[in-house]
Amino acid sequence: MTTSVSPARRAAPAYAVPPAALLAGLLLGVLTNLAQGLLPGNWNQIANSGAIWSVAAFAAGAVLARRVSVPLAAVAGLCAEVGLVAGYYGYAEFGRDGMGSLAAPLVWLAMALVAGPLFGAAGAWWRRGTTVVRRVTGLAAMAGVFGMEGAHYALVLHYAPQAWGCFLALLLVPLAARSHRERALTLAASVPLAAVAYLVVDQAVLGTLLG
């Protein structure tokens, strides 16, 4: 007697993952550029924020978690983030008035090369992690980046509604954990992660490179 493998759990061809993730990222990049022009007032900052873009890599890793290895999920996250940068600035260049200096695109591309694999792996860890540590770490990374974004809105830009929105996301993301215990651990881990990300990534790195 033979058994069949469920299509949902069949391994995805490795060669198909990067192009699909890249294409999805390109489309999302265009959409975030369009959304930035449609959202009112300071809310337009949300469309292309680092937290929102990180969700794309995290989602890519989570969606593929049961079908590919964690390293391949990290590659998918990388491709999604690179696609976002290319789609956003490509549309700015050819669909709007031009993207201006290459400084910002190059900085965000460099950030994508780091954040993409990290959040792709984080999504896979959350979705199929075999230990509590991996599941909590993956989800806390996603919650923490919203905390970092909230701190940036509150302390740098002084956009209170947007800051509270990001802090609310920090509280809501841990609800995706498997149990009450993991939710509590995720929330507890996300707060220090947010603080470190704000000081290191937002202030030290992006603050220096983007001024």
C-alpha cells in the first residue's frame, strides 16, 4: 500500500522560492508607494515603515515554513525585502517624479540584506519551531520591530497616534503564540528587543546613515 504526501506539506521546489518571493516583494513595494500617497497626513509614514516592510519577510518565512527549510525561508525573506525596495523606489522613479538621490535606496537595500533573512527565519521559527525558545524568539522579533517603530514615532517624529498604533501592534502580535505561557514570554521578550532595536538600528545605524 502506498501513501500520498499532502500537497500542503509537499516540499516547495527550491528554485521557485526566490523568484516568487521577489515578485511578491516587487508588487508590495509598488503598493506601499501608492498607499503612501493615499493615506492622510502623518499616517502616510506607516505605509513604507521598517516594521511594515519586515512583516513581508516574516510572512514569507511563515507561509513557507512547513514546505521548505529555515535557510530557504530566510532566502525568501531576503528576496521579499529586496523586492520591496526595488518596487517602492522603482515606482518612485518611473511612476512619480523620480526617487532623487540614491542614498536612501542604497541604505534601505543594505537594511533589506540584513533584515530580510532575519525576519524570514523568524517567521519560519514561529510557524514550525520545535522549541519554545525558537517560537518565542521568532514572534518576539516581529513584535519588537513594531516597538522600535513606535519609539521612533514617539521620540523622534512626535507622531503620537502612529506611535500608539505601533505600540498596540507590539501588544497584539504575541497573541499569535500557541499558548498563554508563550504569549507572556513573547511579550516579555519583545520589550527589550524593541529597546535594543531602537537604540542600535534606529538611532545608531539609520540615524547616522539617513541623518
